[in-house]
Amino acid sequence: MKHYHLMGIGGISMSGLARILRKDGHRVSGCDSQLSDLTRSLEREGIQVSQGHSPAHLEGVDVLVASTAIKDSEPELAVAQTLGIPVWRRIQVVAEILKGGFSLGVTGSHGKTSTTSMLASIFIAAQSDPTVLLGAELGLIGGSAKVGSGRYRIAEVDESDPLFRFLELDVAVITNLEADHVSPDGQARPNYHASLEALQEAMQSFASRARHVIYNGEPRWRLLEELTQGCPRSSFGLSGGDCHAAHIQLEPFGSRFELVWQGQSLGPVRLQVPGEHNISNALAASAAALVAGVPFQAIQEGLFRYTGASRRFEKVGELNGALIVDDYAHNATKLQALLKAARNTGLRVRAVFQPHRFGRSEQEWPLYAEALELSDEALILDVYSAEESPLTLSSAQIAGRIVEHLQTRGHPARYDSWERILQHLRQTATQGDLILTIGAGSVSRLGRQLAAEQEAV
């Protein structure tokens, strides 16, 4: 038994690692700059959590675990290195957990969480009792992590961590790849690769270490064909590939299609999550499960059981008859896929969008604006900085440019404060509206606040 101490333990991913290490019999403690409901939940499970970072936390620690967002200069981390305490990054712990069985890892710029969640649902339906690590909470497993007794280990793999390239998996899934988490100034830093070429090289290394690669074969992602060249591999795609969909029927809050594997139709699949992007996620999960030997019946059942992970088109309540849905979409491709699915509901789409990180938002604001044309009304909040400083554009300038783009095309849009947007929605929400709170920051609280006010009436 070892004593693991996790810095940033209040994060959704790190908290999942803490739970698995605890259930594996290790002593676990941690710290975070802010305490939260998540950290209090960990404490109730016997995991000691301290507020703030301090070298005093290192007493008796065998391994210090820190996310890539924590700099080497942080005193707690620096002292650990001086004392000779091994310092592991989060993904090194993930690697150790995955080594314990038949491993499946999902990475890519979009769809990681949903695809990994679908895989978990499939393997649970197959009664294989998998161990699961997610970057979001999934009701099916009661959180972001599940410790199973079976041989399968399933993990969401964050491509923003340069160390992901060293994972060795039985089945590696690559959903797609674009210039997300790429530094705008060419300087490598936590959560950013120095360049798109550096990210592509890391992805190629990740693929080369896997026993089998599942990759997106759609023409839009043709780069993946090149990056996985020479690897044992299978492709997936809406319109073609080793695993593809036939006879697609989009529904307001789901879809139906025939699952085709290596030229053979296996049977019908029904999803309870909307949009073509979720069909693509389901195809990726299906291909990985088929390569691992899971029968189609379990795939069919697992995909139907999946009703979404936390903050993935999550229905959080109503306001004056309007449906409130929360989604994590924080880059332009995710935003466009979300709004396309939202339009298919037939409801009036009112998008409350909170741009995430200054580095990303300064590069992508024109694409945000283009995607938001799919909404019926766009309400823009300040950038959620995630502790980044503005580069050349302020929060107001980024939001202002998005609004100007939309308004010049006759599209209802406004940039405003949190409270004024809340007030606007309270006064105008009505039956037939779909209020979407969108972004990776704090915006999810806004929709939940509106829903709680409705419940209190």
C-alpha cells in the first residue's frame, strides 16, 4: 500500500483517480485551491483534503500526483522533488491503472467524454464489470470513476497533456483532431501544445503504441488516416468505414440507424442523445467494443441505455415552460455540433454562451460567431479565463466582436452581465423555448439557478 497525495484533487478527473486509488487499498490525500461539493464528498469517503498547497502536506507521502496545470515551481511540488518523493502527472497514474487489464482509451478534440461513456455503458451491458475513468460524471456509474472487478479498463485520455503520447493501450480510439489546445504564440505551456505539428506528432506516437487503433475515417478528418498509417486499425464514420451507420433517422432527442461492421449489417441501434455527432461517437464506441470481442446485443443495449454524461446536452429543468439544457461545448466545432442538434428539436434555441480561455477564444471567436448563427438568440457572457490572462483582446472585445458579427446579419445577439442575462431570461422564457447554457466554465450554474427558481415557485 502506498500513500498518494493528489494536488488539484477537486478536479473531476483527479477526484476519480483518488477514488480508484482509495478502493485499490491505498492511502489517499489531496489538496486544492478551493474546496467544493466534490472535495467534501471525497472527505466523506475517507480521503483527507486540505485547502491550498503546502509542503506540509508531504509528510508520509510516497507519490505526489499533480496535473500538468501545476507548475514545477509550485512549492509543494518543488519540495517533493528535493525530498526525492516521486512526482507523477495525472496521466501516469491513469497509465498504471490501465496496465491492470485489457485497456481501452479514447482521445481526440471532440467527443471523448461521450464516446468513453458509451463504451462504459456497453461494457456494463455486457456484464463485464469494467473499471472506468471519465472527465465528467456519469449517472450510470455514480460519478466520474468506477472500480470494477473485470479485466476491462476504460479511460478518457486528454490529448492536451503531452504525456498522453506514452500510453500503451490494447485499443486506442481517436475521435478526431484539430488545433484545440494549441498555443497561439508558439510557446508550450500547460494545456497547450507548442504547435499543431507538435500535437499531431504526439497523436501519431499515441497511435503507434496501441495494439489496435480505431480512428475517424470521415473525409474531414483525413489527417488521421495518415497519422495511423502502419498501425493495426479500423475506421468509423457516418457515411463509410469499417464501422458506419446506414438508414439514419434523426429524432428531436435521439436517433435510429443500422450498425454496419466490415460490410455486414449487425442490426438496429437507437440512441437517446441527439445529433449526428452522437451517432459518430456511438460508431467509435461500437468499433472499439467489437474489436474487444463484445457481442452486438450488448452494444445495442448499452447504447440505448446511455442517456448522456454530465454537461453533455444535460436537461437540468424548466422555466415558464422553456426547457433548460446544459452543455460543455467550449470550442467552435463542439458548439456547431451542439446547435445543429438543438435546432433539430424544433424548439426556439436561445444560446447562453461563455467563451472559455483567452488563448482559445482569441483564435476562435469568428468560428464561435459563425456557429452561433444556428441559434435563434445568442447571449454572450464574459470569457471564463481558467486563470489565463488576456493576450491582445479583452473579454469585452471578444464578446463584442461575436455580437457585432451576428447583429450585422440581422441575428438577435447581446453581450451582457450574468445578472442581466438571468433577468432577461426570467422575463422572456416561454413554452417552446430551449435555453442552452454552453461552455466549460461556470455557465452551468446559470441554467441551474433558473431551474431552481422555477422549482421554488
